[in-house]
Amino acid sequence: MPLVRSCLIPDDLYYLVERHVWARPVGELIEIGLTDVAQHLAKGIIAVTPKKVGKALRVEQSVATVESGKWVGPVPTPVAGEIAEINQALATDPGAINRDPYGAGWVARIRPVDWTAESANLATGAAGVGAYERFLEAEGIACEE
């Protein structure tokens, strides 16, 4: 898994780099979560409050609110769609986002409106890793302890 400024940035995901969220197709749904960069900046996540299943969202609308000891903020969706599933495990274990942001720490799954068209607006593969590298360098962000 590629490391960018000590942050894990898998090259098989789709990123909305400026908002620190990722997307991954899972069957007919799109799984969404916070990146390693986001969880590192937030530090210890203490609560996740998801929106309701069935809610229709436009690009960058929040699928959930995440709270840490130093930050409260939205988890914006990188693509439009309807919330099909939320990660119920985060209600009792919000720290899963810190421990495993690309696995057990996923936040929601949405039924996309047009994944093919909207995924073209996201950074992925080597281009995604490069985009994140440029962003982190420009912002002076690193995931080092």
C-alpha cells in the first residue's frame, strides 16, 4: 500500500482529495470512508453519527458526522446517491476509523446515481496517489506521530 508523507493511500480507491474521503465499489453499492490523513488529523475518534438509510445525497453532502477530541465535522460523499447502509459497528467502536480507515472503519454505503460519470471526477490509481502527494506537500501535512 503506497505511503505518502507517512500516510497510507491505497491506489485501488477513489479519492475526493480535498475532503479526505475515499470511495470503493462493493457490488452495486459504493463504500465511503475517511482517509488515513483524515483520521490522523482528527486524532482519537470518539463518536460517529450517521445520516439515516434512505437519505438521498448530492456530491459532498454529509453521510455522517464524526467527532474527535479536537474536531467535529462531516463525512462528505464523493458521489451522489442514496444511503443504503451505515456501519453500525461504529456506534460502539468509533475508533475503528483510526485503527482501520480502509477496512472496518468504513462509514456508509450508498446506491450511486451515476458511478461511471462521477467516479471520473475522483482521483484514483497512481494519479490519485500523486494528487494526494501534491496536496499533502502543499498543505504541509504528514501522518508522522
